[in-house]
Amino acid sequence: MKDAHFSWIDLSTFDTAKANRFYRTLFGWEVETDAAGYSTCHRQGTLIAGFYEMPAFFQKINMPSFWMTTLTVPDLDKVVDLARNLGAKIEMEEESGEGRIALIRDPAGAGFTCYEGPARSGTHLPEQAGYWGWMELMVSDATQVIPFYQQLFGWTIHNDTPDRYSIVTSSGKRIGAIQEASLEEKGPKEYWAVYFTVPDLQQALQDVEAAGGQSGGTFPHEQGEQGLAYDDQGAAFFLLEATGTSNQHASTSAPVSRPAWKWRSILGLFLLYGIVLFEQSWAWGLLFLVWMLPDLKSGRTYFLEPVDRYENPFLFWTIMITWGILSLWMVTAGFSGAI
């Protein structure tokens, strides 16, 4: 299917109003929601992406919030049949407005959508801050998927470095990459990663946290450095610094009010000093609460490694319950004189 090309991205999320606030704050997007509840995002009049409420079935199986990439194809039936024969799983086929879509999961488990119908397109602007800039397939083992995509879409996939591959169409256009990545770099899933451009990577990661999301750290990239981020409902996306010189002093986001000090760290330090200097062991219970309550709100915690409420619900709630039990026990035992 040589004419397949990336044409759209959208976010499957639990609360579209909350997603609207997060990305409007982070990127300065203007968001419009239609009567059916589907939101489209623009920046300075340019169409970028969409949001929709996650289907009930996906919520029932504890699917995390996620960004999905769409490829437009001339013949959806041929793509679906070929993908199935190549070992993919077809998770959904349905009408979509005037067109048709299919959700396909490749042999490694990464999902993407194929669309047949009237043209629709979000705008790639890798040189402009605040826009959709790039696509990469994040996998543990590229050899699992390279033959699949070569046969399905007729792409040429060639090795750039030992763990990185370029995706080139039959017309010679480089449209994305495949990256073999560690769990620390990509998380536990195999997926098509959506990249957004920002004027300043470190500042953008701070803006993510100020807007209620989480930073997953920075890692090497062919453009210098990339940042992994999670929105306030756990959807992962990547950030790259814009390549355009006109954006060196631009802002992608509306002003974000940031606290002048990190209250969790400061309070935690005071509690530690109190525990050690005054031998008040019961204060460990308060410290566990300081760790636990914000993680309950965000849906992500860190216990030797990141743990997400939607991706690992049993482990997340086990950790939260453990902190709660330890907090109650330490406070009770401390005041009773048992410790």
C-alpha cells in the first residue's frame, strides 16, 4: 500500500474537558468541541490534533489514556486483510464520518489507525514550536516489526545506527523512524510515539509538571535531546526543541502559575529533620502521607520505577495501600509508645 502516509493524531482520554485544559495550557492550543463530543485542536488557525473520550470497552480492560497515530490509505480492506495475514491483530473496524477506520496492532503490540475517506490532515511543523512535529515507533526489538511495515506499506526501512532506523516512502520522503528503546526511555509498552515541538525542552518539561502532568526525563535523539512526558491523565508523548530560529524566544503555552517553592520536598525535609533530631518516629507516618496523596491525584507513583494507575492498576493500588497502612501504623505506634 505505497500511498499510505501519516495524516492525523488524536488522544483517547478519560476526561476530554481535563485534556482540553492541559494541552491548552501547555501548548497554547485553541480547542473546539463538536456536538458529538469530539475536540479539534488548532494553533494560530492551523489544525493539529483531536481528542475523544475513550470507549467504554477500552476503559473496562484498563486501557491507559494514549495518543494514536493515523495513516490515510487508498484501500482499507486491502490493508486490513494484508495486516492480518502478516500477523497483526485487527481490534476495530467502523465508519468514521464520511470514511472508514480500522485499529491495527502490529506483531510487537504497537497500535495505529488506518483511515480511508475524504482528506483530513493535522499539520506537521517540526520547525515551529507548539505543533505536531514527528513520529517514531518505540519498540524493544525492531526486527519484530520491520518486515511487517515494509510489506504492509511498501516503506523502505534502513539502519541509521545500531538501534535506530529511518522510514522512507516509495517517493523517497523520510516520514518517521523506528527506535529500539529501553524501558526507562519508552515505558513498558510498544507504541507509535507522537512528538510535539517546543522552544525550550527543559522549560517545557517544567511546564508539563506545572500543568499537572509528569516529566519522564530526557534522552538522546538525532536532533540532540528528547523529553518524555505524561499528561495529567497518564498519556505519554515526546517533546523536541523546535528547529526554527524564529521560535527561540517564542512561548508555546499560556502563562502557567508555578509555585515559588517545592512544598513536598521542603515539608519532607522538615519531617526528616524532626524524626532524626527529636526522635519522633511517628512522623514517618506523615512522610508516607506526603508521598502518597499527590500520587493518588496524579495516578502515577515511583517505587524503584514509574508505576501508572491505568497501566499497572494492581501494583499501583498495592503501593498506595501499603503507604496508607504504614502511615497509620507509624502514627498510632508512635503515640502509643510502641516505637
